[in-house]
Amino acid sequence: MNISAAPLSFSEATSADIAELVKQHAPVIRFDDKEPFLPSALGYTLYDQDGISVSSAHKIKLNGAALAIEYAIWWDWDIQHLYELEHIWVYLSEAGEVMRVEGSAHGCAGELSTWDHQVPLQEGRVTLYSEPGKHAFAASSEALRANFAVTCICCGERAGSGTILVQDMFATGLADLKPYDHHVARKYMESKAFKPSYHFDQIFDLRSVEMMPWEELKASVPSRVRSVLAQLRKEAKGVKAVFLDSGDTLIDEGSQIFVEGELVLSAEPIPGGDKLVDWLKERGYMVALVADGLVESFENVHKAMDFWHKFDARSISEAVGCHKPDPRMFLEAVKLLGLEEADHAGCVMVGNNLERDVAGANRLGMTSVWINWTPRYPTEPANADEEPDYTIGLPHQLLDVLEEIDAKA
């Protein structure tokens, strides 16, 4: 049975007594000098007999201890994903002395002790070392150096790769996250990439964070995540998503082979058209297909070029029930990505048709890019709505345009 009402053998302890006991034994954590993310809260649970942790899969085994205090430690960030939950277990004797310490590391957990098999205490306090960026616990800095190469990759080129972590216990409360939520989270973590120093002189006392029973922390997780995302959305600037037409933007309309009337069986790319989605994704942009035609047509052509699955969203006229420049075509992509009306200026529509692509985007306050690759359609604007914000001749030139938009933001 796990308990949260009795420090040691005092079964009639008040909640204040429990909180004081938890605070008394709260560990100290030594972080890398360059670590950008520190804990912001912890949830505690007390155990007076063996059992399964209420906040992890760890098995609590007292092995002679009178009580175990579980510290479920919350960070808003790991260097690779939004939010982090790591654990420390402090085992106490009847006299209230620390007998043993366990800590979590990359989904596992085990006893942590010094090189001479002693409890890791410094100045009478349990003191552990936290892996740079990833926050796995160890009893010494030397133990963390064993993962030096992998840790440096995680903190550098792989920063943000996990976007938002959604564990099963929080899945219901975070079920409606959108691609844009993952996008802003990843971009933020990329901005925090760092090279670990492996000097652990950034000392953090867990007594300084907000403490609460585990169930209270657990209940607060969805709102904590949403609060972080709301702030990131508010601060986001520049390009928020790239909307791509297909014909004469990615593929050559003149090369299309039709079967059964309007169904396109195959087509050839325009120069660079088959690489554009990859180039955009490599640079961290969200990409949506906004195109008129049959869903199966685009599936046939784009799968053959290996980028159908790389779109973050697709707004296709057959499925939406209208054609560009109807605003519903653009707004469907906005909705699917999790964007809002305030984000329209950060949506960049790229297409070959002044009337459909450019005018449709302009009327919604989006940024329009006309790709003037072929004279198949009119090349002179018929009215102000058809005046593009930018003009390019080939797909790769879009990258410079996006860089310019971001630089101006």
C-alpha cells in the first residue's frame, strides 16, 4: 500500500507534517553549467510497503527501510521533447536516516551509490548529477561521461527531435494537440541546443520548487503543457507554414497521364519539384498541400516521388468540396495544422495560378508566392488581389524567399 499520510510510523500525521518530511529529504541536483532547463515542480508519494510506483513502472522494494519517498520531478523541457518527468526515491530508516537512493535514467531505474558504495550525500543531503539536456540521474559526473558522445548529439543536432512527449497517463488530456503545437515546441528546443561542458557546478535545490502530492501534479500536467504552448504560439514570428499547390509547382501539368477522365496516373516533376518538400522539412517548416483535383491523383503522383507522406496536412478540393480561390481550401489547411486566424500572415501560399493561388491567399491576409515556371496560365495580374508578394521561377528559389520573410520578422 502506498501512503501519503504518515511520515515514518506516525500514522496520524497531518498533510503539513508530510510536506515537511518530503521537503526535509528533497535532494540536491547538480546540473551541467550550460544546462538550459531546470525543474519547476515535483509530485510526491510515500510508501510504507513494497509496491508499484503510482507515477512510473518502477517497483518499490523497501528491503528493510521503513519508508520510501518518491519524488516525481517535472521539467517543462527535455532538450528533445516538451516536458520531462524523472524520479528519485529516497529510502528512510525508522530513525529517519537515508538508507538508500534510487534514480531514473532513460526509462529505467536503479540504486545510485558512490564509487565506495555509499549513499550519495553532500553536506548531509542526497545529491545527484543530472545528464545534460536529458536529465537522467547518476551518483557522479563520471558515470554520465560514459554517454558523452550520444548526449552531445542529443543536445546538438538532435535537439527537438521528439517534439511533444505524450505518455499514456496524459494522453486523454493532450489528445487534441495539432501539428503546429509540435512545430513550435521543436523550434524552441532547437533554439536551446548546446554543447555540454560536463562541469556540474549549477546546483539546484529541489526544496525551491513547487511541491504537491503526485495526483495533484498529474492532474495539472495538461494545463502545464498547454500554458507552455500558448506562450510559444504567442512569441512565434516569421513563416508558420508553407502551403504548396501541385501542378506546375511540384509536378509538370503537361506531363500528366490521365485514366478514367480526370484521374492522374502519373506525372513528372518540374526541376526541383520532387525535392522541394524535403528541402522545406529539412529546414523545419510545416508543409501543407493545398491543391485542386482528386485525392487519388495526388496520391498516385506524390507517392511515386516519395513525398506524399511528408505533408503535415492536405487540403484537396475533392475532399473539401470546393476549388481555389474559395477560402475554404486555405482555411482547411489552417485548421488541420492547428493554426488560427492570427497566424494567416505567417502562412505562405506557393502556386502557379494568379487567380486561384495568389488571389485566394491574398484575400485571407496570407503571404503569396507565384511560381512563374510556365505560361500555361495568365502571367499578368487581372486585379490587385492577383498581385503576388513574391515571384520565383523554380522551386529552390522559395528557400531564399522564406529566409527573407523570417529575417524580416
